[in-house]
Amino acid sequence: MSVLLRKSSRPVSAALSVPSKAYTYRFFLSACFLVLILFSLTFRHADVGIFILCLMNYLFCADVFLRTALKDIWEGRISWAVLAAVCTTAGLLYSALNVFLTVPLLGPVPDLYLYTSLFITLSLWAERRLVKEKERSRVFVKKLDDFLPKSGRLCVGRTFKKVFAGELKKGDLIFVKPGERLPADGIVKQGKTSIDEQLITGNMLPTSKNVGSRVFAGTLNKSAEIYVEVTEVLAASALMSVVSAIKKSELARSGFKSALDGFACWVLPLVVLLAAGAYASVLYTKGTSEWFLYLGVLLFVLAVASPAALVFAAVSPAFFARSGARTKKIKLQNIYALDEIVRADTVFFDKTGTLTYGELRVSGIYPAKKVSQRQLLETVATAEQLVDGPFADAVTVCAKEHKAAPKPLLCFDVLPGLGVSATSGEDKILAGRTQWLEEQNIKTAAKIARADEAVICVAKNGKYMGYLTLADELRPGAKELVSFLKSLGKEVILVSGDNESSVATIAKEAGIEKVNANVLPKTKAEIISNLRALGKRVLMVGDGFNDIIALLRADAGVVYASGRNVYNNWVDVLIKSRDLYPVAYLFKINKKLHRIIAVNVLLAVLITFAGCAGLVWFMPQAGWTWIVGGALAVAGLVFLNSTRMLNIK
């Protein structure tokens, strides 16, 4: 039986629509009443005073359950609010009649004040947690505007006028300096540069842009000054389509139905049947002459047979599951998404930063004849040491690993899309594209082993030194994860904004047959929406801002965290590991979670029902301590069983 439902065709219960603040102050007020009632019972204060305390708890704290229960009943739903309303009303009525009637009702205990108040307090606590979880699942869009460029330089004749990005129109000519973000989509009219388009395409490598190249708003100009003709205003740009889609969406990670409501759907009918059966049995054995006094049995069973421990049955395992998942570097932000992950028919993977590290690394060092590997690394590290970019970062890391120290630079010049020209002492170094070095009359012998590899050719004083290959490596566990998902009958698809050759290479390494390359954020989301429209359940595993619409439109979203993930609170599961094994752990967590919840429910219901039946059958004149102590003992068993979620293997 599935009790963790992330999305349901049925509307959620009315109790989940109440703000968490309403539950918070009621919970603390109810806890105060509970303490006062316990104190009064311990020191045997007047029954009327205890009744007044319980009545106040019922009217001022349990009122939220009474109101929402009426709404649920009117709409034909059975929810935890209905169960709580029945239980607390029966408990208060049983206790009150025993106080004010001259002849007490038939029942094994004189009153249920403390048990009723305990049930109210625990139910408020559990509903507060569920509502806060639902509220946290809302996407906060306050920081979305931080991604939007604020201004641009409009060319007016031979002068520049700084204007707001939103004021630019189609056909305007703008001037963009290195280090600035483009204020609108457009076409390069003059200049040559490299642009970081990771925000849009997810590609970590800067893209070379020449006259006629298309550029996007929000992307970063890395190298040189360019003039751009605006083709789309900011409001209609590719970046704005992402922001607008998020703001206009329902923006909820989950539309889950409470686990407590799931329990109530079948526990309440059982409780009513048990109470009716007990009352009918008493009437059959004792006769109907005192039928009113025998109502005590009916009220007692309605109040006590609703297990207070049920509030811990799902909440406690979920709490410990989060703690256990953290040991595997998994943050379960929406635990209700685990069901959707397991039931997904199709799994989409982003490439850069998800299947791969999202970082360029030196994959091969190939020195020319009579040139040592150390000499090649020292030369290229010298040229790249002051350059900002993924190529330079990869070279610097590799040089440090091989203990190749760069020499001091006199000067250097970055040529966008070509390479670096640097001077160190009397040496002039060129490091960059193969074609560029050959244009400088330097014969190279660079070979690319993989389609997604980049090459840095190196020459010093006109002499060819060799070349390095750089590539984004597949994360450990990628092949095993894809194989695992396929064994479960799931369709695995790689979708990326990168070029076809690099996407195809990574897909082949990971064992993925279906790929979609050169895909913009909006298209990713449309692919997922179309599949869901066909009745497919979709899981999206991504990393970048360009994946966010797809992540939100999927049934569940899993993200590999990085320092640039400012949207981490928008997704269901956040993974902080360097490998892909944690995705498979999600299936193990879900399986164990359901097993433990099922055991918890059985413990709570069977022990409570058995204890209730025993009390009704033998009718011992027990005190309130037996009822409350038994309820807390069952809750303790449920809590201890839930701690097994801390150990996930």
C-alpha cells in the first residue's frame, strides 16, 4: 500500500490548506492545556475544572479539525481531520457525561481527558509539519530577476547611451564590453569574441562568436568588444522565457496528499465498525434496558481505537530517512517525490554537470619528439597562468598535479576563439587551436581521440612543442546507473544544449541510445510536457539553470548541486556527491521507507485495537494512566522502528 503520494487526482484535504501559523500557535496552546490537565489529574483536582480545561483545548485548539472535517465531509473526503474530530469529540463527550450524569456510562475508565488532549496535541504537531512541508515546496521566485541583465549601451550615432535593458527594441544597435552580460538576444554585427552561454545551453565552454553569430540575453561576453543588433527584446528573450515560465507555473514541487489522510481513509471505517460491533455486543449480552448508559462503550472505542501513534507512523520514518540520506550526500527536500522517482517510466539526464562533472580536465598529454612531458606542461602553464576560463583552469590543475611550475610572464594576449599569445623572458609562446598555429606557419601533429575533446596546441619560438587534449569526464557510476534503470524497464534519454558530437560521445560511454542535442531550455520542458500529456511519468536529472523549467514540469526533479545552483530550494532531491550512485540509492530509500511505514501502521493499529478490545471485554476499572501510558508505549515502538531509516545500505 502506497502512503507517500506526491500527486493525487483527488483534491488535498482542507486541513492542508490552513496556514502553518494556525497550527503552530494552537499546538503550543494545546501543549499548555495538556500539562495543566496532567497536573490536575495527578493531584486529583475537581472533575469540573478538568472538564473545563479539556473543553477549552477542544474549542480553541481542535477547532481547526472540526472546521476542516466539515469541509471534507461535505466534499465527500475522509481525512485525518475527520478522524481527529470523531476521536476528540467522542473522548470529550464520554468524559463529560461521566462527570455530569448521576450514573456513569459503561466503560473501563472514568474519563479520557488526558488521552483526548494528547490526541489533539499530537495531531496538531503532525499537521503542522505536513503543512510546513507543503509550504516549503512552493518555489520562491524573488531572486529570479537577479539573472536578468539590468542595462545596456545603446549606440546613438557615434556615442553610447546607457539605457535599461527592458527599453531596448528590435533593430537597436548595442555595444557590449568584455565582462558584461548581453541585455537582449541579437546578432553580432561587428567584432569577434567568446561568450559564456552556460546559463542558456548548459555548455561550460565559451562559444566563439563572429559577425552573424546569434547571441542571447544574460550570457557573458568573455573576451572582446562587440556590436550587436537586437533581434528580440528582453521580454521575449530565451532567458526571459525561462523566468516567465517559472513565474507563471503553479510553482509547487508537490501536490501531495498527506500520509495521515491516507491512514484515515481506512482506519476510520474500521474504528466505526469496531465501536458499533462493541456496542451491539453489549446490547445483545446485557439487554437494551439501559441502552443510553451502554453508549459509553461506543464513545470509548471511537475515542481510543484511533491510534495516537499513527501520527508518528509516517512522520518519524520520513525524518530519519532524511538523516540517513544525508550520509549518502543526498538531501531529500521533498520526500513525497520518492514515489514519483520509483514509478517514472522515462528518465531524462542532462549532460554537462550531471552525467559529466561539468569541468574540463586534461585527458591527454602528447609532447613532440625530443620534448618531455614536463617541458610541454611548463610551457602551456606559463602561457595560460593569467587567463580566466575553463581551458586555463584545466591546464593549471594538470600542471600542479605533475609539479610543472609556470615561469613569470612579461605579457600575454588572448585572441578570442583562437588561443593565447604570451611572452616569458625571451620566449614567445603560442597556445591554442590547431588551425591557428598552422596559420602561423607552425606544423602540428595534433589528433583528437574523442569527438568531445578539445585540443590545445603549443609552440615556443616558432617550434612545435606538442598538444594537450581536454574533455569533460563521465561521472563514476554513470554506466552502472543507466544499466540499473534499464533493468527496471525505464526509458533513459540524454538531453543537452551541447553539440551533437559531444552529446553522442557521452551517451555512448554511458550506454544511452536516445539523445537530444542542441536543445534550449524551453524545448527541454516541451519534450517533458508532451510525454506527460501521453500519460508517461517523467524523472528529470539535471544541474544547470537551463534545466529548471524541465525540472519543474517533470513528475520529480533531481539536481546535482554546485556553487552556482541558486535555485536549490526549487527541486525535490539535491545530490552533493561527485558520482552517480546516489540516484540508485533513492530507490532503496523508497523501498525501505514504505516497508517501515507499513510495519509502523500495523504496530499502531493492531496493538491499539487489541488493547481496546481487551478493555471492553474485561471491563477493568483502570485509571487514565493505562490508556495514556499504552498510547505512549505504542508511539515509542513506532518511533524506535523508524530509526532503522538511519541505516541505508
